[in-house]
Amino acid sequence: MAVQPIVYDVSKPFPVIRCTGSARDRGRQHGQQAKTQVHGSISAYKSIFLDLAGLSWDDVLQKAATFEAPLRSQHPDLVEEMEGVAEGAGVDFVSILVLNVRSEISLAEPLDGCTSLSRVASDGSRYIAQNWDWKTAIFPGIIVLHIEPDDGSPAIKMMTEAGIIGKMGHNTAGVCLVMNAIKAKSLDRNLLPIHLLMRRILQQSSAAAARQHLMVADKHTSFTLETSPNGYTLIDPDENTVLCHTNHFVDAEVHRKSKEVNDWLADSPVRLAKIRETLAQTPDVTHERIRELLSDRSDGPRSICRHEGGTGIDTLFTITMNATDGSAQVKVGKPDGAGFVMDLAL
């Protein structure tokens, strides 16, 4: 019997959750305002972990708990914010920790497929963008998280899953961030989990500051950080200011050190070649033009614009950011669909 498509409404904007004050206050506001979505995220991941990795929720909670001590020791502010989310949403802390370390517990089977790019426009503006492709079951949990800290660090707007305190977005210092998942066999619980690393990057005052810590850009520069527990490398734009990435290590030495899972996503090199080719041939870029490029369906359901349907993977949103003028947009649903276009400017 054919799998029935999961229907989700792309005609409405994602909820905007605005959080201010201390770490715990921000977390509590996040949990209170997005309580329904947080519970939805937890419910969705109970099914996702079981379906993709054969892990029961008790198994997942035990694995997540092993990250708690290093995080409390090295990153107490992030733990406080996650504790606040748990308090606000009325759930246990470890369930929120699960969401924030979900990739380290068990990065999904070959189903992801995000494609990202950066390019300088003819007027000198530096753009950075990505399709976010993931399980359709998580769509109801997607939120815009608008964070205004009280510690003097930049304000942030990010696209995330309710309960997760770090993901792709930009800040008032002009730092913009996107991310592509790569599956490696190594794991070091003393290193910052990827979603929390993304939050740290968005707390920085410049891309240069973030360089020491995914694809990152500000008005001065853009670069990709390919990273795993066993090493990292930096990749800069080519001579045409083009920078693209998908879901495999481009650098052979980092691939070797990381013990990357070979052929995790067979379509990843295909998507990378396609976006490089089309971006290099594009005379100029805007938010709208980038969405056109990310709408490619030339390789079937696992193209740049993912459209597997059913319980598979779809492009759930496309985020485009201009690091020079601070404009940013998110297209709800697929980049070539009739979805709502949200203004994400700070």
C-alpha cells in the first residue's frame, strides 16, 4: 500500500518566540511560549530515534545523560538555558538535553540532505543560505527563536526546533550561520555538541571570532568549517566568491581522520556539483534568486530540493541571509512552493 503523504501547512509563518534576560529567563520564556511545540518535538523524536536507530526513549535518555557533566562543567550558561526551557515547558531536563544532543546520540540514517551556499552579489553584498531538509514529522515543531540576552552579546534570530537552543540563523553583529550534517564514527562527549556549538557561534561578534570555534559569514568574509571530534579544516570561497557544501567531507585528510561513514548520502556529491555549477553560472544573486537555485529537482526526490513525501525527507524551509545589509528571509516549505515568506531581519 502506498505511503500517504504527511500534510503540513506552509501558508502560515512559523511561530516567533522572543526571549530576553538571563539564560534561565530566556529558556523559561522559550519553554512557556513554545510549550506545545516542545512537547511535539519530544514526541516526534521518540518515533524518529526508534524508527531510525532502534533506540527506545529510555535508551535515548541514558545516552543524553552522559553529556550532562561535561556541559555543566564547561558551559553552565547553556545548561541553565536548557533547564529554563524544561521548566517553562513542564518537562524533565534530560528530555530537553536529548533534543540538543540528538545528532551526537544517533545522527540519522541516510535521510538528511541539506544544501548550503555563500556568494557575493554584484553590489558587494555577501549572501549565505541553505535548504533545511528533515523528517516531515518535525514540521509542527519549527520555530523562529529571537533571543535578546542581557549580557551584552549580540541579539539572535535563528530557525530551530522547539527545545533546541542553537541552530542556523544570524545575529546583530552580522554573523550568519548555516549547517550541513556529516556522519562520522567518532564521538567525544567533552566537545561541544553541534547544536550547542552553533549557538556559541551565533554569540560571536564576527565571523573571524567564530572561525576558532559550519558555513559562517559576515560582511567581510565567509568560510566553511568541516569538523569532527578527530579534526577540522577551513574552506574558503573560490576565486568567484562561491562557497558550497552538502553532506560529506570535501577535505580528504579530515575525511580520513574523522572516519566518515562512506557513501552515507550517495546524492551528496551530486548535489554539491549541481549547486556549484549553477551558482557559478548565475550572474547575480538575491534572496529570490537563491531560492530558485535551491529549488533544483533534477535528480529526483533526493535533489537539492528534497521531496520524498510520505514519512521521508522534505525541504521544510529555506533560509537566506544577507550579511552585509542584515536582511534575512525564510521560505516556509519548499523554496519553489507557495509557502509563506517570513522577514527575519534583526
